[in-house]
Amino acid sequence: MDDAGTAALASGASARRYPRRTILKRAAAIGFSSAFIPTLLAACGGGSAEEATPSDAAPGSPSPAPGETPSGETTGGIVNANTTLGDKGIGNPILNGNDYWTEWLVFSKLTKYDDEGNVLPDLAATYEYSEDGLTLTLSLVDTTWHDGEPFTAADVLFTFDTVSDPNVDTPYGSRLQVGGEKVQYEALDDRTVRITMKEPFAPFLFGLSQIGIIPRHLLENSADINTDPFNLQPIGTGPYKFVEKQPDQFVRYERFDNYFKGRPAADGWTVFYMVDANAGAAALESGEIDMMFTPPEMQPRYEDDPDYMLLNYVYFTPITLAFNHKHPALADINVRRAIAHAIDRKTLNETVTKGRGLLANNHYATTGPLDRYNNYDEVNYETEYPFDPARAQRLLDEAGWTPGADGIREKNGQRLSLTVLTYAGFDEYKNDQVIIQQMLGEVGIEITPQVLEYTTLEGMWHDPNDDPMGRAMEVQEWPHPFEQDPDVFNELHSSNVPPGDNYMWFQDAEVDQLIDQGRTTVDLDERVQIYQQLDRRRMETLPALPLYCAVDGWVVSRRLGGVPEDTPSFRWYQRAFPEKIYKQG
Amino acid sequence: MAGFIIRRLLWMLPLLLGVSIICFAMLKRAPGDPVAAMLAESRSTGQNLTLADRERLRHQLGLDRPAYLQYVDWLGQVAHGNLGMSTRMNQPVADVIMQRLPNTMKLAGVALVLTLVIALPLGVLSAIRQYSLLDYFLTTFNFIGISIPQFWLGLMLLYFFGVTLGWFPVRGMSSPYVEPGFWNQAKDTVLHYALPVASITLVSLAGYTRYQRAAMLEVIRQDYIRTARAKGLRERAVILGHAWRNSLIPIITLLGYVLVILVEGSIVVENIFSWPGMGQLAAQSLSQRDYPVVMAIVLLSATLILVGTLISDILYAIVDPRVRYD
């Protein structure tokens, strides 16, 4: 495996795609310590990207000797976490709606991502693309399932078969498809799997990293995997074994001593179901749980608390003001440009996030694995669309929107009155709406903010007959790339207009072409070039106006060991290295 | 009386049918469906339900059929005793409910018993010593109790007693770390019940105390009470033997709804204290558009209300000989 190949794979790997909402509401930890934030803020003006250093975690690297860390601390203890997702009832990682912690503690993937955005080998000790990018060969570790049965390539094939089965309730069916066709896969021997696809596909490894591997010997004869008792008593290859579950109360896990990466540090984990954020904070403070995802308004309280670490992380893609391109007024690029000039993004960011957010002048966060795709040479929203209300007014005048009697512009009897939608549960978005309403009011655009429940909004998104007049703009992170891969095919490509996921109806031939190219180019340098061109085209055509990157956070009690305070992403750290976290004392 | 009861029971079936139709219609009219909720959930864990997957799921769940056909399917299932599968948890609805129903019944049951044991004597005292200091204090307490939102009270109790003082745990019915042994478990249970029960009781106390007080006040003004005193009975016999029993009539009729209270649970209290009960189930099933579970809960509640009111009416007739049904 040569370095270029590794780098290509590292960049080609895609990552999870999380709407910030769900992350905020759910759990995922990524952290920057509070000391880092001023550094981030200073760096955010579009300076050089922090290079992601290659991960040094090699598969099978020994974890500390039982009972002792390298620094001599005693490991062990039970780590208590919570989940606000609610009881899913299903521990099978390939089924829809499965339990988050069970997926990461009990099961393994072929590859994962570490907290710096690099591909981390998991069950696949090595992976290698052929020269033409059409064949991926994985060599697997030698380990056992929690029940002692050996793990082999047959389990991987079985997992792939299950995921591709149309009768199985799985969201991963499309992960094994490239160019509209299912990939071919075979076991060359007990430890080797070869996957062949019809064209190179950069996000493939990312898709693969989402699939938890399930045991063939326990499920191959199942009458119906969707309702098999295995789902309530799962067995995996991960660092912790499933012990018991009390519905709606908690799930207990205990250490699996024969974990292939070495003896896990803690004796066990207990994850509590706590739907309410206030209740979670109370449990954190009373010591009943040791870590919790914290919404922005709760974070300042933990900033200087000696008993807790506030691990912040920058969300990988900015919150944007997304335009519904089916709306007759917004279909005009000059109106969109006018709106861009009318919004003082710096003030918006400072007011809403109280300085914690990072002003977004590019399409990806300036920290993290996607930063390399930012086109700093040609793309800067601050210089291209500076805050200039006078210019905004001129653009609107030229576009034919002239101020009416009440100050609101009109054209052909239509008032320039637009709705801005967002989903419920986030004060930040509501505040964004109010400020935007005020700023656009200054240039004669009437804004009606609306907050809807997520599922309601989802219904509107995927309705091909949705009325654009009721949904002119949105405040959220559209379009979402994958967290570790820049691909925006699903939400920005014209072939995916509703009922697909391009729910803002954006269509541009050049953007389409660049997206298609970006997906099928595996070579990192070439890919970077393509996305930089795409960046420029997006800035020219304004599908959405980037506002700022949110900074989310996890609060972790200092009772926990094995959590480096300077991890760039606790959210990924806990997924990449759950076996390193333990409770001291 | 028998005819009355039979007629009421016969009416239950069409009423329940009507309730189920209205509920189903409302659920279908509301925007969103289980697959939209699944999409939201799946995104939170980094999967993204593709269009093809969503369509397949909709077809599997029968969501692409006309609403009335979906209702007929559901009705047919229920007629055979099958409440369906929870879309959220991929388990039979009956199982899902039975896992949580006892928890709510326990919580609500303890709170109810405690409420009655405290509220009834206090209400009686308040009535017989009307305008005394005790009465004023209790009346004020009642007003406060009726005005306080339960979620605020719950959170206050949680933070003060659970976090600041650290006397009670802040979540759930039990701790996974309790040592084995009867006394350890008993203590753990009591500690876990304390705060949720307090949140419910302190608020419902107000209502019941007021009812008892009002009923008692009305009764002690009656002529027969004056007669009893004139006969020379001791005050205690008058109050307990005559007045109190008659004042219970409105309370007893209220108790017909006990079944519903025990089963529905308090969404607010269960949410705050992470109590694994029906309230949480109902709230989450609604937000995730888990139709089979919601329909089952509505059906259960409707049945219990109808049965409860029937029992209430029967008790009323038993307790008060003046009441006759024909």
C-alpha cells in the first residue's frame, strides 16, 4: 500500500452526514478544548488550513496493560453516558433506527474515521485500491465474536448480502451501489474480501464505513432479520459486550477481554435513556452520567468548571441561508445577490453565536478533513458579497423590484414577501431568522419567519408539488456534504430534485458536471482541483449563502480517563476509540 | 340497573369505533409520516435514507395505499387481537405497551394513594374548621398547587433535591448499580420514586383537597346534619359517620377516572425524570409518527374512559340510594 494510495483513500473516504440539528439533539462528541477556540477564531479568516496529521493508530496496537495506563493510572470503572435519541428497541446495526451506542460499542466496521478525519482500520486491517480504482481488496483481522466464534470473510459477505436484500429494513442498501449497480464482492479466503465496482467512486469507502458487520452464524437461518431476537440481544466484535437492557431506562455493556485492538480500558459502560436536555444536565451534575452532548446555551456554564472538560468542535459545514430556486423571485440570480449583499454576516454571527461561531467565507469549515477542498484563492464570500445595502438596493431596482407604498418592493403586482423556514428545537436558527428579517427589511424585502417541526418540513422537502411561495428560503446547513467527504450529489445535483433530496430545486449544468466528476475521481489532487472549481461555480450561482459554522460541544467529566482534552473532535474520538475511555478512581 | 349497564356496554363498541376513525383521520391529516421521522432519525446517526429506501419502506408499511384502506387493514388486525408492529421499535405494539404500562401504573398508583390519603383528611379538616388559620393556609396552598405548572415543579424538585442536595437520584426507576439484597433494593426504589411522586402529588393534592372541602362544606350545611347534632351525637360521629360519607359522593365519581389516570401517565413528569412509562411512549410515538402505537394508546385510553365512567356511574348509584337508573 503506497502513500499516494493511502492519501487517495483517506480523501476518498466519505464520512457521516449529519444535519446539525440531529447532532445537537442527539449525541456525538467532538471536541476542541475551550483554549483552542480563540485560535480557531483567529484562523477562521480564511488562513491556511490545519493539515490533518495521519493517524498513528495501527490495528492491533496494544492498549495499556490491564489495570494501568502508560502514566500509571488505574483503568476500569463503568463509564456512564446518556442518549437523547430514545429507546430504539433494536441493537442490530444494519437495521433502520438502531441504537447508537450499541452500534459503536458492540459492533465493528470494516473501517472507521479517527478524530482527525483520517481513515482508521477496524475489521479491515488493510485496504487497497487497484490502479484503476475499480477493485478494493480488504484484508481482515483475526478475531472472534463475543460468543467465541471466529470472525471470517463470510461474515462480511453475509452482511453485504443482508444489506442488499430488499426485504430487510436497512438504510444502507445504496451504500453498496456504484453507478446505479450493486458492487460485486467475493471472499478470496477466510481473511480477504475483494470488492469490484464498475467505475471509480470516491465516496465508496465512506459508505462502507457506515455498515456494522453482523455475525453470519447467528443470523443466516433467521426467518426474518427485521424481527429476529438477535436484535434484542446483539453480539458483535466490538470492545464491549451487550449485557442487558431495561426498556426506556438503560443499556449495560461489559468489557470484551479478547477485543482485537487490545483489552478495553473500562470494565463496562451504561447508557441511560434521557430524552430531556435539562434532565441530562442534572444527571451530569449529580454524577449519574459522565458525559453529555451540550446545546450551545448550556455550554458557558462548563467552560471554567474544574470538574468538567468542555470539548468543542466546529461543525463541518456552515449554516446557510438556502434559496428555493423554484420560487419565481429567487430564480433570478440578481435577487439572490442582492440578498447576499443585504446581510451583514459578521454581525449576524456575533449576535447569534456570541462570538462562538466561525464566520463562513467558504463552503466547508476551516478546520477538519474537508478544509482541503476549500478554494481559498478564488472563493471568499466576504470579498465577493460584502455587506453593502446600497448595492443590494441597486441590484433589486435593476431587477425590476421597485419599492411600493409600504416600502416593500414590488414587481408586476407581486410583493417581494418571502417566508424563511427552519425547524424547531434550536433557538439559534430562530434568532438567525429574526436578524435576517430585520436586515432584509432594510432593503425592502418583507420576510416572514416560520418554525416548523422537523418531520413537517421533511414532508415539504420531498413533495414534488410543494408550493415555493410557502417556502422561499431556509436557515439550515443545506446542501450537506458527507462529514468526511465533500460530495454534494444528493442535495445539489439537478437529477435529485424532489422527491429526491435536492429540496431547494437548484439546477445548474456546470455544477452537475463538476459534481459528477468529483464523485468519480479517486486521486486526491485531482479531486481537490475539481471541488475548487465547483466552489467557484457555487459562489457565482449562489445556491445558498453561507453564514457561519456552529461550534458544538460535549461536556465530559474529569472522572473519565483516556479522553485527550485536545482532541479535535470528541464526537469522532468516542466512535474511533471507545475502548480507550475509562473511569478513574 | 342491569339494563342500564348492558346498554352502556353495547354503546362502547360504536363509540370506540368512532374514536378510532377520528384519531386515524387526524393522524393521517397531520403532515409527516413514520418514514419522514425515520429519515430524521437516520440522519442523526449519519445514515441517510435514500429516496429508493424511503419508497420501499413506505410500501412495506402500506403508507402508499389510500388512507381508508389503511384504516380497514388496521381494524381487521385489531379485530383479530393484533395491535400491529411499532414502526419505531420493530416490536409488537402489545409488547411495547406492556413493557411500559406497569411502570406508569406504579408511579401513578403511588401518587394517587398518597394524594388521597393526604387530601381527604385535609379537605375535611379545612371544611369543618372553615375560616380558621388552617383553612386559609390550605386554601392558599391549593391555589398555588393548581397554578404551578408541573414541569416547573418537577424541574425545581429535580435540581434542588437531586442535584444541589444530592439526596435523590435524578433519573429512572432504578439504578443499575444497586447492590443485591431486599433492603438495598427497597431503599433504591423509594429514592427513585420520591421525586416523581412528589411532583405529581403536590399538584394533584390541590385538586382533591378542594373537591373534598367543597363537598364537605355542602354536606355539613344539610338539615340531617343538624338533626344528627340535635339528637346528641358526638361531633366525631356526626362528621365521620354521616357527613364525610356523604361528601364522598363526588369524590367517588371522580375515581371512575382512576383507571385512565393510572394508565396514561404524566408526559411531563415522565419526561423530566426519564421514567420509562406510557407518557414517554405516547410523546415519542407521536413525534415519530408511530401510528400503530398511537392508535393502540388512544384505543386503550378511550376504553378505559368509557369503562371508568361506567364504573363511576355504578358506584354513584350504589353509594347514593336516591339515584336510580332505568
